[in-house]
Amino acid sequence: MGEAQNRPTAGILFLIVGVIAITFNDLMIKLLSGGYPLHEIVFIRSSIGIMASLVFVYLEGGFQILRTKTPGLHLLRGIIIVISNMTYFAALAALPLADATALFFVAPLLITLLSIPLLGEKVGAWRLGAVVAGFVGVLLMMLAWRGDEAPADVPFIVLALPIVAALTYALNQIMTRKLGVASKASAMSVYIQLTFIVVSLTFFVVAGDGRFASETTNESLQFLLRAWVMPEGNDRWVFAALGLNSAVIGYCLGQAYRLADAATIAPFEYLGLPLAVFWGWLIWAEFPAPLVLAGIALIMGSGLFVFVRERIKTRPMIKKRVHRRY
């Protein structure tokens, strides 16, 4: 097995594209959550996504790159990311987009912290301080969103769902960095999509007729357990876009964490926060409060600091010529 690559600029760029795609993903799933069960959305999304991912496989070296010497670890990674997605999407059905996103965004901090013991990456005081500053920004936004207009009847378990999603997402990206030494990003994306298909079909067999949905009034459980419905009208285009978008997410995130240290690129995941606020304003007419804007400034500032510091660290040193006086 070779050594992990360290191309921070490329990793950051792939991550930014992936995060933008994630915000579109969350928006489309929230729009569909009122009429379709989560497992149906995931099945259709992944069925389309795996076909698009196979195109990336072909371009990255052909179908032989799907062979792996560590199928068990890839299966574990797939299960972890399925748990992350399912818990987060279930939270989206009951929480405003901005609330769920803010709670989820402990993930970049967890990635940075977990990269120290699990990957042996070195995180200096300045870089760690910048990540903590970004996390303070997340807390500011959470305080703003936990104001008087926040829903008072949301069960604690629903608020905990994005936190579980964040932890499992962080573990997934740590594993991506580890497995990416020997596996291409496109191949890892196919493994993930395949896991989603198997899990969603299992949900369909157990609960696809909606018989369990009538036994609960919890919005998150309703989203998980309601009966399958044939997509109609414009929803079909949303499902198609969701599937293609999932392939972009899988490839870009896999490539990002293959190419760069997890601690270096993780802060750029915070880009999803202002984007979530933007979609909330555009679709649901939610305008950010001043405290939210302060949080965004801290988050984006910390990400830019890490980027600039990483560029300085990787810039080749030019030795100064010593001019002697005679």
C-alpha cells in the first residue's frame, strides 16, 4: 500500500464543489420529504447515482479499479455513511434546514480532532485555534436559531440526530483518507451507492407498504416509514437531479479526502452553513439575524486562515544567495 497524497489546494477545491453539491442535495430532499419516504428517495437517488459514478470509474481507469483488497473496510465505511445520511435526512423532516445544518456542523471539528489519533496527522496550535474559532461561529448560529421562533415541541432525540450524523460523517471521512491510499474516489463512490441501494431495499421490504407509519406522529419516523409513492410531475426531475448530484458528492468528497490531510480541508466543510442560510432565505423567506452573520464571518474566516497557512507551509523555500564583500 502506498503513501497518502498531500495536495491541499486540489483537496480543498474538490471539497468546496462537494459541499455546494451537498447543499443542493439537502434542499431537494427537504422539498421531497413531505410526500415520499426517505428510503424511496435514497433508492432512486442511489440508483441514478451509481450509474453516473460508473462513468467516473471508466474515466479513472476502467472497471478493474473496483477490485479491492479490503472489502470489509469499504463495507464498514458504507454502513457508517448510510447511518450518517439517514439520521441527518430524518432530522431534516422535522427541523428547519438551518437548524439541522448548524447541529450537523460539529462534523468538521470532529474530523480535525479525530485525524490526530486515528491518522497520526499533526495539527498545530494555529490551525486548531482557527477550527475552534469556526466552531464558535457554529455555536453563535445555533444560539440565534434557538430563539423564540424555534419549535418548542421538537423531541430531544430529533435534535440529537444531526449530532449522530456528524460523528458518523467524521468517521467516514477519516476512513476515506485511510482507504483512499489504495482506492480511487470513483470506486469508493460506487461502493457507497451500492450500500445505499441495499439498505433502502431492505427498508422497502420491511416497511415499504407504510404499515408502521400510522403508528407514530413523529415527523422523522413518518419520513422513514411512510409508504412508497410513484413520483409524478416535476418531482421526477427533482429525483433525476438528486441522483446525478449524489454522484458528484460521492466523487468530490472521496477525492478531497484522498488528496489532502483531513485536518487541513475539514474547515472548508463550514461553507455549507452560509449556503444553508441562503437557501432558507430564498425558499422559505428566512433572513439571517445579526448573530447568524457574525457566526458566518467566524466560520469563513477560520477556513480562509487554514487555507492561507497551508499554502505558506507548502510553498518551496528559496534560499537566499549570500553576497560576500571582498
